Amino acid sequence: MRREPRWLPVLRVTALGALGVFTVLPLYVMAITALKPLDDVRDGFAWWPSRLTWEAFGTMWSTVDLAEYFVNSGVVAVSSAALSVFIAVPAAYAVSRYRFPGRDLFRAAVLSTQMLPGILFLLPLYLIYASIGQLTGILLQGNQVGLIITYLTFSLPFSIWMLVGYFDTVPAELDEAAVIDGTGALGALLRVVLPAAKPGVAAVAIYAFMTAWGETLFASVMTNAGSRTLAVGLREYSTESSVYWNEVMAASLTVSFPVVVGFLLLQRYLVRGLTAGALR
């Protein structure tokens, strides 16, 4: 067996160390800025503050309506994730298990939506929502419903595509045996296939949630003061006369916390779902 050169482990550790510093450094700047008094931030950046204070983590809730934006983002992100899973699971199961006319065309259409930049859909969606409002009186602009539908247009095709790949890895004999035992097709899906595909479903839910939680472009156009989300609301810490950098950083760390915790708890499902489904 050929031995690796002595310099290779050193190079590997150095590269990983550099990558770690590159990844952690922005988080350090965020944390250290959040813990500075506002006067220290205005005086210019310093790698270490003159004194540490938790003041920004308290005042950030009163400077802007952060709690309301937090709730709005939670409603939109959770609803988008739940609807993505609810619609994508039966759609992907049908594509994976049944042969019907247009099946390959449907799969190609689902995949092709991921090749286009999202900004191309901004104006068409805006005009569609405006037309629906004029024709039916149902307002989809300036509320959470319109934003949830918008995010579904992004997350749903990818969710279906990934779940089709994951369902293909579950032997069809399992649900056929369940059908023979009398569970029916729906029972086979719920009792046999879904438990086996749990990592893929979790990966789809995480992807849809994270897409909706941090999106800015569509949220800035589709919402108003009452439905504004966190990604848009954070800009309100910047006024004509000043920028509350310490509060911006404190708020950014706070709103990132639940996403990071959720990701750490479910990352093994995400990795298994992506490798077994999307890469198939």
C-alpha cells in the first residue's frame, strides 16, 4: 500500500483550518458587534470592544417591531414547509410508483423550474396576483397567503423531484405487500413508504422552511407593514440619520438561532435525504 507524503496531512489540516476561520470569522464579527455599545460601533470597527454589553439584545425589540416580524416569518415559513410536504408526498409517490401519459414530461418540467433564476418570476407573479385581485376581490399582495403561495412555487418542484428519487429507493414490493394485506394504496403510503422515507421528507421540510425564512426579494415586494417578515424588517434598523449596527447584529443572531438549532437537530436527516434522493 502506497504511503501518503508527510506534507499531505499538514496541508489538509492547514486547508481545513483556513476554511474554518473563513466560515467562523463573519459570525465572530456579528457577535462582537452585537455586544458593543452603539458609540463604539460608530467610532469604527475594532476586533475587540472597549466593553461588553447585552444592551442591544434588549433594545432591538423596541427599535423595530421585531416580535411581529418574527411571528410573520414563522407563519410563512412553517406554512410553506407544511404545504410543500403535504403536496409533494402524494405527487412524488404517484410519479415514482405509477406509469401514466406525460410522466417523463412532468418530471422534466419540475426539474426545469430549478434552472431559472427566481427574479424572473417576480413580475409575472405580481401581475397574476393583481389580476386575481381585480377579478375575484381576493387580495394576494400585502398578506401572508400570497407570500406562502410564492414560496411554494420555488420549494414544491424541488421537493417533488427529491422525494421521487427517495421513493425510488424504497422497494416497491413493500407497498405492494401492504396493499395485498388490505391497507390500500393510501395506507401503504402512510404506513410503509413514508416511515421508510422519513429522512427525505425531513430534508424537504427543512429546505422549504429555510427557503421561506431567509428570502428577501419577494418578501420586500409582496408584503406591507402588517405582513412584513424578518428578512425585510431587519432593514428598518437603518434610518436616514443612523444605522443601529449593534442591534442589527443582535437581531440577526437572534433570528438565526432557531434555524441553526433546528438544522443541527435534523442535519442527519437532511444529509441522508439529499444523498439518497436528490443525487439519485
